[in-house]
Amino acid sequence: MNKISKTAFCILFVMCFINLAVSQTIPSARTRGMMVLANKYFTDKWPEPGKPVSTDEERPGNTWTRAVYYEGLMALYSVIPDPSFLNTMLQWGEFHKWNMYEGVTTRNADNQCCAQTYIDLYMLDRYKEERIKEIRACIDGMVKTDKVDDWSRIDALQMAMPVFARLGSIYHNESYFDRMHQMYMHTKLKHGTTGLYNSEEHLWWGDRDFVPPYKEPNGANCYWSRGNGMVAAALVRTLQFLPEKIKYRKEYVTTLEEMFEALVPLQRADGFWNVSLKDSTHFGGRETTGTALFTYSMAWSINNGLISKKDYLPVVMKAWNALITESVHNNGFIGYVQGTGKEPKDGQPVGYDIAPDFEDFGLGCFLLAGTEVYKMTKAMEPVVKPPKPEKENVKAKKAN
């Protein structure tokens, strides 16, 4: 190869690399449109905030499934400050009198999940003490006891950890951070005898029922996609409110980094992750909620400088492209959402046209992912400056 052809080859290689990098991003306007479309479908179907959720059974409107939706809506409101989004969230909180299912004595993380949005709404208007009063009393009650084993399922981390973190941040009170960390470490290291985190494979068992000797049909450990997604989401939603120099920060960042490294090789060729992360034959196929939560946590971590954009942007874009092209219908319905449960076989079947038992939490996961992808791609896009107005012809003006 002569000198000229070598130069041409290098230029071609660089141009291909640049084109590949550009092709991995999705215009922020498209992400914005898909989020608005999916949210409109849901609010058209469920127009009354706070109304009990009725599917195979009736559940209160402030249960965890609806609360996860409002986490997503609050995230959407942060990038698209549409007053209708805010009004919907306020009506929801007011309907429930800013309280939780089973009231201030509950220790159930599922019941406490709604407080993430209550507190976020309180932070928008700190004169509205009623928005935080009940949840503060609830968590204060937990801090005063010695009990630390409440979070026996990994999805409980997402429901409750961010509540403790928000309270600690608002009141500058490290006792919330301390108790939160004690409960988290109990789940990580002690539940199921030796903890629910596999320090070798860097993934989490759903609860004590799935620690070894339990195995998937292919002989692998059982790591449930949405459960691990909930852990990743819990960590980023906690880190948002932790002081930079607090001693617990390193633990959460390190665990996220370990999880992400373990998850990348498990991503499917189509961009999704399977319901069972290590066994594609056990209820395999596309699944939206786990994929969305991994997308959310990775995108947030890129946006906040925790992980390498170069390494993880292709992973995030591949996943987000899969979600918006394969999961979302033209009318905004989101497919491939596994219904409620705690393991791969629950909430089946999962499919493009199959509605899960509860549609709300799937949308919440999708909106969380979308908002972080939107922030990332928006920041990457060139700023288009408006054209300068033509200068007035002074001489012509004087002549007139």
C-alpha cells in the first residue's frame, strides 16, 4: 500500500468511526416525542389521579406500581415542565392526603415508594409541610428502632433507599443516611445467610429463595432482570441526594460499576436484556422494564461522570433504540413489559401486544430512562443559534 492510499485508508477509517459514533445517538427530539406519546396513552386510559388501580384485583392508587410511574413523571417534568404533569402529581398526592398505604407505622418499602414523589413535590414548594409530614414520621420511627432487616427483597431497595436519602439531604441529618446504609448492607451481606449480592458475578439474587443451591434450567444462577434494574435505580436515585464526601458514597458507586461491567456482556444483540439475565432459554426474549432501568442507571451515571461515556454510550443507545423502536406502539402503549412478581416465571407471558397486570410501573421505568437519555443527547447536539437580524440600511432610512 503506497503512502497516498494509506492516508486515504486512514481518513476513511476515521470517517467511518465518526459516522458510527453519530449513528449511535438518537435525536433528543425523538426521545422527547416518544416519552410524551407513551405518557399520553396512559393518562388517557387512567385520567383520574389517585383512583384505585383495578386489574385482577383492586389496589390503592398510591401502591408501588403507581408510585414508580410518578417517579418517571417527575423525571419527565424536570425536562419538560408541562403544568399538566405537575397538576397530575399534585392531585395524586392530595387524593391520598400525602400518606402511604397502611399509614405512618408501615415498614413496608412498597408502601413507602410513593414518598419519593411526595418529597420531590415538597422540594418544589417548601411551605407545603403536609407533603412531607407523614413520611418523615414514618422514617423517623424506623430510625429510632434497631431493626435493619426489612429489605428482604432487592426491589425494596429502589422503593425505600431514595426516601431515606431525600430526608437526609433536606434536613442535613446523617442519621437517615446511617440507617439507610445499615439496612442496605444487611440486604447485601446477610439476607439469605450470606447476602443477596454475589460478589463474584456482581449481580443480585432476588431474595433468599434464589440463592444457591437454586439454579436456572441451564445451571446458571438466577438473576432477575427487573430486580437487578431496581437495585441500579436505587443506587443512582440515592447518590443524587448524598453529600459528595459522605463515607457511603464509594460503596454505592463501586457496586454500580461492578454491576454495569457484569451487565454489558449480557445485553442481547437486539439491545434488550432477558428476563433471566443468565438463562435466555428460561422465559427468554425481550423485556422492557429491566432494560429501561439498566438504561436509566447507565445514562445517569454517564451524565454524572461516574462511568466512561466512550465505553457505555453504545450500550445505552443500543438499549434505548430497542425500547423506542420495538416496545412502543404507534398509540403509545408499551409492550414487552413483564407483569408483577419476583422471578422470571412471574407476570408471563411477555409480548409486544400483551398488556401486563399493571401498566403504570413499566411506563415509569421507560420515562426514567428516557429523561436521562434526553439530557445526554441534548447536551451532545450542536447549539443552533438564531440568525442575526439584518442590519437596517441607515442611509436608506435617512433618505426616506
